[in-house]
Amino acid sequence: MQDDLHLEYFYNASLVSVWPALQFETISTLMSRQEDAHRPVTPDPQWLERMYNNRMRVPDHGDYFTRWAAQSALVRQHLPCERDIAYGDDPREKLDAFHAPSKGAPLVVFIHGGYWKALDKSHHSFLAAAFHEAGAAVVIPNYAFCPRVTIPQITLQVARSVIWAWKNASRLGADARRITVIGHSAGGHMAAMMLACAWNVFDKDLPAGAVKNALGVSGLYDLEPLMHTPSLQEVLRITPEQVHSASPARLPRPVKGRFYSVVGGQESGEYLRLNRLIQKAWGPERVPVVATLAGLNHFSILDALAKPGHRLNAMARELIS
């Protein structure tokens, strides 16, 4: 697989000539002046480590992973599920598909986080139960990890999983015209990329707006800070070219669809900044909801997504329906 992202898939070609000229000044201004007076103007690796090391910020993060895995195993026992379906040639290109409770249902593709280098779909089946309760079929893909592959390559893998979901929607009892992509952390980045994808260019069998809506939970919409965060860059190996081609906030807004951006109130200043940045980049018409949810950290926010009656769960249900 080539390293380039095939940008024609991800934005309107008519904007390509003007976007790079606007991009550097606009994004730099947003990052260093308007958003956070305490943010270093030049990259400070130690400060970035404090901002982006979520496992350090949440010492009991391992408890979340253990509980999610146990809950997810129970869900797979009780919901109709096809496991480890190959959607591509890479050994990691496999997905779990949960059938809808009734015909013609909406379809959710959930993309897990882990900074493109960790975690697994098997940790996240517990969310399928929440979406199933909302009446949806659910697809949860795995993808390859950095540094064996690049973030652009992972983005293309996830796009292939969405194509599988679209083409197999009826098999799951779902309506291919009602696809919502939801992602957490790195998955939030990819959810935004999926909404921006020109699907009819990627695959001629798909309509241009194959993904109707998307939800980014604690999403990473600009890759530049990660390129200067030592513990991440050691594995991710982000290049300046990848920053410009694979950062949703640096791409023109999607032509259609809604994107909701949500972050926990206990997350770092950088996550709060990125949560606002995507609306500044794409505008309120495309990103009508930007929410900071009090009392939630980078991991407990996923529990909120799964909890009926929680504001975040209600947002997801609104997009799904």
C-alpha cells in the first residue's frame, strides 16, 4: 500500500489549490493565539507529553480496559454477532458485525481509539449493546497499528471497513442510507475523516455522501502537536506531509452531513482546544454541536456514551436516528 492518502477521496478537488495557502496561517493562529493563552507558541515536548499522555493523566486507566473487555465478552454472547470478518487483506483488517434488532435499521460504525497503536475491537463490544438498544446494527473494525503502517494507511483501512458496512447493510438488517460513524480519540479523528470522504471517488458503487453523520468523542483533529510529542512520535512517525493530508481540521469542510464533537471536562487543555478547533475549521453548519461534558475523563467518557439517559448517549441516538 502506498503511503499517500489519495487526497481526492477526502475533499472537494476544487479547493485543493487554495487550501494549502490558507492553511498555515489559519491553523497556526487558532492554535497559538485564539484558543489557549497558556499554550507554548513553539512546540514544548514536555508540555505536550502532559497534554497528550492520557494514561498518565488517568492512573486507573487499566481498570477501564479490564472492565470494558469483560462487559464486551458478555455482549458478544448475548447479541447476534458475526466475528472477525475480513474486510481487507491485512491480518488486522477484520471487523465484528452486530445485527440490527429490526429490518431497515440505522447502522453505526464505531472506531476505537488507542493513538493508532493500541487497543482492540474486542474491548468495545459493550458499546454495541448501547447502539443496539437505540435500534441500530453495529460494525466495529480493527485496523493495523503504527509504526508498521502510517496514519494515512490506517485511515484508508477504516474507509474500507465503512465500504464493507455499506455493501453488507442488508445482511445486518440495516439501511445503507443511514450510516453514522462514531469514534473515540484516534477513532474520533477517523470519524471526521469518514464524513469528509468523497465515497463515490473511493468506490464508484457508493454515493458521495455514504456517511450521513459522525460523532467524534475526544477526537484528535490536528496531527501537528502529536508530531512533537516524543512518546507518540516515536511510534506514529508522523511527517509534515501527513499532518497536512490527514488532519481533519486542515481539510475543507465536508459537503454534507453533521459532525458532533464532544470532550470530557477533565481532559487536557489540548483536547478541549481540539474539540473547538474542528468547528472553527468546518463551521457551525457542518459542526453544530461542540460540547464539554463535566466530570468525565478520557476514558470515563466512553462509559457515558454507553449509558442510557446520559447527554452523550442522547447525542449519539439523535445522530443515529
